[in-house]
Amino acid sequence: MTAAMLSRRRFVGASLLAGGGLMFELAVPIAAHAADGAEPRLLTAFIRVLPGNRFVIGGKNAEIGQGAKTSLPMMIAEEFDVDWDQVTVEQTHADQSLFGAQSAGGSRTTAREWLPMRQAGAAARQMLVMAAARKWNVPEDGPTTASGMVKDRRSGRSIAYVDLAPEAAMLTPPDPSALKLKDPAQYRIIGKPIPGVDTPAIVAGKPLFGIDVAQPGLLHAVLETCPAVGGRFKSANLDTVRALPGVRHVLTITGNGEAESLLDGVAILAESFWAANKARESLEVAWDDSAQAGFSTESYAAQAATALGAKAASEVLRKGEPDAAFAAAARTVEARYDYPFLAHGTLEPQNCTALFKDGALEIWAPTQNPENGRGLVAKALGIAPEKIRINLTRIGGGFGRRLMNDYMVQAAAIAAKVPGTPVKLLYTRQDDFRRDFYRPAGWHAFAAALDGEGKVTAFRDHFVGFGTGEAPVRAGELPGAMVPANLVDAVLLEQDLLATNLPTGWLRAPGSNALGFVSQAFLDEVAEAAGKDLPSLMLDLLGSPRALAGEGRGPAFHTGRARGVIEKVVAMADWQGRGKLPKGRGKGFGFYFSHAGYFAEVVEVSVADGQVKVHEVWAAGDVGSQIVNPLNALHQVQGSVIEGLGQALAGQKITQVAGVVEQANFDTHPFQRIDATPKINVEFVITDNPPTGLGEPALPPVIPALVNAIHAATGKRVRSLPVDLA
């Protein structure tokens, strides 16, 4: 949408609210951040000016614990020039025509919204200044603002925003590109540690999450689907279940064969979740799962071993002359690495509430990607997208799982069968584990060539993953721009892809959470063979500061920024003094570039009787010129480190027999516990680059740093996850 398409009223519209407040609708058209790759689009934020000179600012993005509901309003409030204690934040509904992109994934929010959110606040502030200047008959460059007041520097007069809002709304809005934004030295909100706006309600147990949604006359639903994902419904004892206490409806759902949309199932609707789930115990369903029965973890491993022992099916990247470089090498290093399927295990199971009435749908959903959900629901049910309203709830953990909106389509499909009745679909924990979109497993056969001086002259990776033909499954790609392929002149990346019935999806730092482990752990082996440590090898590979092109729409990789975090973390962690550690104790290093963020990390562990104890972690990150909320930034890095350690040490893995996932709860897919959490030290390297997201890039380096520390402590190499030193 171009600026020419916006009317003055659309740009800054005003309307009186009940109680005498006034609402500004700020619609700021700008080009998307270059890394986002999107066309210019409309971004919207809502500011309501209330009596008492208080302000309600809309948080437009889904909140999954990454802090967007706090940080985006912080950006608006900063440029609007009000005090944070004057602000109340409210979640908006989902409508990209008003608010622009509202997805929460890929650590893109800060990068995408850094400019438009500040412009939204600055535009409203400028309108108020213009109104004051006209009221006082002074030049527009005369008045200043602070704490929700406009002041005249010459006369000393001042007036509250609330008293200027009606006049301001009648003025021609400023050109967003001409707005003068604050110098960072003037920031009073951005850069300050501010607690999450929902924290008090969460601590008090107030209803915020999708699982908390309540509506008059609501029925609770559970959904039984084939244990082997993709199986088709044949028959069931539906009448028997219908007769059970509390059960109102038992419905068959005919799927479209797409896991992200709708699979065959049987829905039980009851007056309480307990009644619905209890009735489910009596449900007996016959499924046709013949097409899925051949998939198993044992079969995958056997196929991968065969593939790695033969010529690869296809090449992902051939750069330079890798064959000649390996033939001329003074020494070669080879090793195989692998990692399992993983589940997301969100604390709040998947859920959605839907009401179908008069041909329209209203949905309450804890979704990371609402517009994707709108499209899936519209297609599956044959409803026009504009007939679907999506209310965003707080999300009790996403990590990428809620980028998939299968639960939204399922709830909508069930609700469409009982018009006029709100339906809340809630997964059990078993449903949540067995109907996930898993981080795909993978196997890698690495090789590196070294010259006589220990320089890496060639790099090769034969990757076995999952997919069809030469198309890998979602989150199972082997990127040609991965470190170190982007730093070596001669490279060969090859792949073989296996079939699976498991749907895959993005898990926090998708792709990178696995590739960071295998590539940096292997490079630690290469460094040892070269007579170096891994930080030194990485600095050699990085060379002089320069930008290297990214892959597709991916961001460029800057070797100078990578060097900055590596040098920072080795200083933080006293890397050079690691030789003084006692026997059985060691430090390991890892670096990775993920989601436009640069992180280097050091982990210190001790190993006794095959048990690993992590004592301390040091993390240095470069996410640009501004940390919007230091408190939340610290929490994001700490959370990433804890999650990464859990993936490696807690015993997490998803296994299959006859097409069915074996794990069904936290006992068989455990997560990191409080007593296993180490001290985590975090520092940021501030650089002159636009701010980027922080939800994901701190995770990938911690896993290789951990296994490299285990090697330093024991001499044993960990080449397979989860860690098992037995």
C-alpha cells in the first residue's frame, strides 16, 4: 500500500471514546526492513488518549514470551514522548490490513518493526505539537514535548496531550519519511530494563492464555486422530460414546490429508474437558494406517548408514575445486554426526476456541502466525477470509510450534458442525507430543582438508535428511551459506533425502539448532588436528572484516561482527586460562550466525562417572546498535542457553515404531530442570547495525560449546545427540 492511497483520516483518525478518551489510529506506510524481503506495506499501531492524560498502546504482535508485547509499545511510547508509567498495553486482534505483519517467528520482529513503530509514535507526537503551535500562534519548531505534555520554550506554557488530541486529529498528518526521530542519547524508555507488561497478571494467575478462554455456553472438545500420522478413519463406536455422561456431540471429521490443515478424526464435545476426555477412553476407532506402518527410527538409521556409504543423490553446493583440494591435502579429518527428531513440548498444549455463527467464524487462538491460520481455515472450510475474526491470546510457549495452525483449523471445523455454540479444542499432553511438527533428524559425514600449516583448504558435508526428490522437508534444509562453507574456497555439500510420515516444522533457531552442533563440534576436531583451539581456527577462517552474501533472502554474514563476539567471549570466560582447570573439568567453545544474530559461547563442565554437570556459561552476542529492553534481552539469551542444554543433556528425542511416535509426555522427552541450570553470563557487543531479533540466535552455539567442553574434560567426542557417555 502506498502513501498516496492513505487519506488523512486513515493516517491519523480520531474518535471520541466512552468516558471522554480519544483514539489515534496511526497508519504508517514504510518499506519493510531489507532482510524481510517483503514489498512496502502498511503498519499500524493504536494509541488511545484517555482522561487523566493516560495512554493505551496496542501490542500488535503475538506474545510467546519473547517480549514483543512490551518492546513494540516501548518503541512507540519513546517517540510519542510519554512516560512508561502513563502507558497501559493492550493486545490487538489479528488484521494485517491494519497492523501489518503480526507473525512471531524467525526473530524478525525487532528488525521489521524498529523503524515503523518509532514512526508511529513520532507521527502522533508531531500532530500534537502542530496543534499546540496553532493554539499558541507560535512556529511549529518552537514547542517541545515530555511526559505527555507539550511545552512552549519561550513562554513556559504547557498543555496535556489529552487536551490537544481533538485539534491534532484534524490536522494534515506529517510525511513519515520526514519525521525526525530521537537521537539514542535522548532515549528514556528504549534501552531501559522494563518488566513484561503481562508479568503481574501471570503471577496472579489471571486468564491471559488461549487455554483460559471462556465463552457463554462453551463446549469442550477433544480430538482423536490416527496414532500413525496420516492414517484414515474407517469406523468407530460413536453411539456408545454419545451415550456417556456429559457428552453432547460425537462428530467425525474428514480431513484433507494435510497435517498442517486437517486430518481425519473423531471429535467429542462435552460440558467439561474432564467429561470429554473421560469419554475418549471408551472410544474405539479402526484406522487405515497401512501407508504409515513402514516408518521407524530403526529404518531411518539403516537407510542413512547405507546412503552415507554410497555416492550422494544430489549436490547442494559445489564451490571451487574440492576434489583437487582434498587430493593435495597434507592431512584430512573425517567424522560422522547425527541428531534426532525433537518435539516442541510447549508448556501450554495446543488449543483454540471457535464460534461459527451466521456464516462467520470468530476464533480465539494462541498462534504465532495468525494470517497463515486465517488462510488455512478459509481454504479448509470454504469461508471467505474476511468472515474470520482472530483474537490473539497470550501463548504459553511456542518455539515455532504455533507457526503451524492445525489446531485452529481443527477447532474451526468442529465449531462449523455445531453453529452458534462456542467450542474449545484442547490437546492432552499425549496429543501434543504425538501430533507435533517435529525438528527433523539428520546425519552428516564431514571431511576437511588441511595444508601443511594447518589451514583449512576444503570442506565437505554429505547430509542425509528427509524430503521428497531433491526437496527437503520444512526445517530440514542444508544451506550453502552455512559456516564454514561460506568461509572456505573449496566446498562440496551433498544430500540424500529419506521419506517420512512425520510432519516437520520450525523449532527455535530452525536448522541452526542442529547445524550449529554438528559443524562447530566437527570444526573443534579440525582445530585439534591443526594444532589450534577452535576460537583461533574460527578467527583464521574469518579473515579480514568483510560482508559475505547471504543465501536467497537471508542476511549477509559479516566476518568482522563474528570476530567481535568471538574475541569478546574468550575474554569473558578466561579462555586462555582453561588449562588451569582440574582433571575432569573442561571448557568448550561454539560460534554460530543465526537469524541475523552473531553469538559465541563458552561452556564449562565437569564429568564424573559418566554424568555431565554444567557449571557456567558465557555468551557474547551482536544483534546490532540497540538493545530495546535489556531485561528481556537477558532473559532471551538465558532461555536459549537453557533450552539448548536441555536438547543435548536431558535425553530429548522422538522415536517411531510402525509409523507411531513413542514419546507421549515429559517423562520420555524431558526438558532441562532448574537444578541443572548453570550460571549464565551475558554481554552484548554493540555495533553500528540495525537492531535484530534475539529469540533464537543464542541457542545454536551452546550445544557445540557443551560437547566440546565434554571433550576437553574427558577426551571423548560426542557426535550424536542426546549426549550419552555410558
